[in-house]
Amino acid sequence: MHMVAASVSISTNDPINAKILAVSEDQLQGFQRDPLGEIARQSGIELSVVIERIQAMLRSGTIRRVRQTLLATNLAQGALVAWQVPTEKLETAFDYMFQRDPFSGHVVIRTTDTVTAGSKYRLWTTVKVPQGFSMTKHCEFLCQQTGAEKFLLLPAKKLFALGVGHVRRRGLEPGSRAEVPAEVTDVSVVTLDETEWQVLVALKREFTPEELVADIWAARAKEATVPLDTFLEIADNLNRRKIIGRFSTFLEHVKPVANGEAVTRYNALFHWAVPPGREIDAGREIGRHHIMTHAYWREGGPEFHHVNVMGVAHGTDKTVLLAHKSAIDEHLKETGIPVSYTNVFWGGRSEIKPSEISPFAYREWCRTVGLKL
């Protein structure tokens, strides 16, 4: 048995793995009752092979996690947070956010090619605080713990793109875009009852390799202490209420994996300032470009030259990413959307983990760290 597992390719360049990942990274939108079967159907690869390959890539670290994602912006207040941290405390602040704050998700140290007032904000994180709690209070606590001097909350007002398909995006031509502008997703918080939270908590937990089986939700229904039919019905209902994101296999972004491959080398946070009132138009035009993994309307304020549309793109070549950015800039110009300021914040050290969003977990964390509610 061990001999067979050892001979299974874990490379993202392997043709079978590439077919699987092109689907499994970001094509399974919403809640799927049979996600692995759906990957098999869309990729044309037999189910047993799909399971074997994903298990092998997960065990080796090529895939860093397999999970059902949530549209957490609809469950908890969320924001991109820019932190001003003294240089000598930057690495320890990074470690604290990544290792000791379950409510911080993406943690990235960024630099800019062009120095501006915003360049002082080197540490960027995403923070989600469950309903009924204060994001400002949470970030003030993080400042006390890390020595950060200042933070800016940049909550999303609208979403235009969300889908991290690195394998699918390889070889994209700069300017490659959808035939129509991106859809606009509203950010509105939904309230859940206790049973729905039980199902959600079980639903979103990462899968171990051993849990990747054909009847994938049966064990999770037991964990949520509800019958499987009830579990599936509640999950379908949460999906209709726009709480479920996608079923996804996440690749390691920048760090080389077991066989030395790096899936991407650069992650770039693009900033654009467009005239007030044109944010949605600009976001839809930026979000339709296939290179964009994220695109949002966020208000940067004066320190960021009143930036109001931000987006993230990943790639293995900096010049190619800049060519993609130039193509987007040119497209905005052609569509009559003026840009008064733009910049690129390049990601250096980065770690990504799912943000905890359960109010039960938040109360318990506050109790253990001594944060008074």
C-alpha cells in the first residue's frame, strides 16, 4: 500500500493533477452534495484517481488544505487591515497575527516600488470579528500585543471577484477577460440559529486525507449531531442565503512544496483611485479580468490617495504581472473610467489560514487572552 502511495505524482505539472486542480481550486461554487464526484465529472478523471491524487498532494503539502469555504463577509464583519509597525517589530507582529490570532486570515508583509505615504503600512492582514463584537476593539488589542503603532480598517463595500485558481490561470495572456463585466456581490451580514452554527462549524473544518471519501458529508453530519438529510438541507439553505463560498483544494501560494515547485512567486495587491460614483463600474471592469483572484471596493482614505478599488493577482513572473496590470489600466481608460492614482503593493512573507468566525470561539478566545467584552 505504501509503495503505491509513494509512486503517485504530487506535481501540479503532472497532466492528471493539472486537470483535477483546474477544477478543484475554484470551480466548485456553492455547496456541493458530492464535491469529489463533481471534480471527477468536470475533470474527466475517475473518482478513485481524483481521491488518490488529492490525498497524495495534501499529504505532501502540495495542497495545503481542502475545505468548504464560506462567504465569511456575510457571517462576520470583515476588513482588510493595513498596519504601521516599527521595522524591528515587523516579524514578531507577523508571527503574532498568524500564530496567535484565530480571527486574522491572510497575513502578508508588503513593499511598494513607488514610495508613498501608504508605503509605511508594511503589514497587511484580513480580520473577521463575529457578529456582536467590535473590530476596532479587536485591532486595538492586537496593537497592544504586537507594538503596532497604527491601523486602518478597509472593509469591503462590494465584491467583484473571488476565486484563487493558480493552475487554471497559468499562461493567461495579459488583458484576458470575460465577455461581460463581473457580477457585483453585496456584503450583508446574515444571522444564524444554533443548529445552523453547528452545521456550519462542521462544514467548514479542513479535511484530513483520510476524510476524503465518496460520501464526504456523512461524518460531518455526525459531528454536527444531526441526521445526514438534515445536514444537507441546512447546507443547501445556507447556500441559498449566500453564506457558502466554494469547495476548494488550496495550493501553497509562494512557499516551495515537497518537490521544490512554487505554484506562484508573487502576490500583488493593486490599488486604483477612480472618481466617487464610478467604484462599481471600475470594480466590474477590473473583476472581469481572469488574472484577478480578488477585487473589491474598499475606501483607502487620504493616506492611500483615496484609493477605492483594490484587487489581488498572483504569478511566477513580476514583469508578466505588471503587464496584466497595464492591460487592466488600458482597459479602464478605454471604457472611460479615469484613474487618478494607482500603485502595486508586492507581497513578501505571507501566511494564509481560515479566519475563525464562530461567536462561541470568539468569547472563549477573549476569555483566554483577557480581552474584556
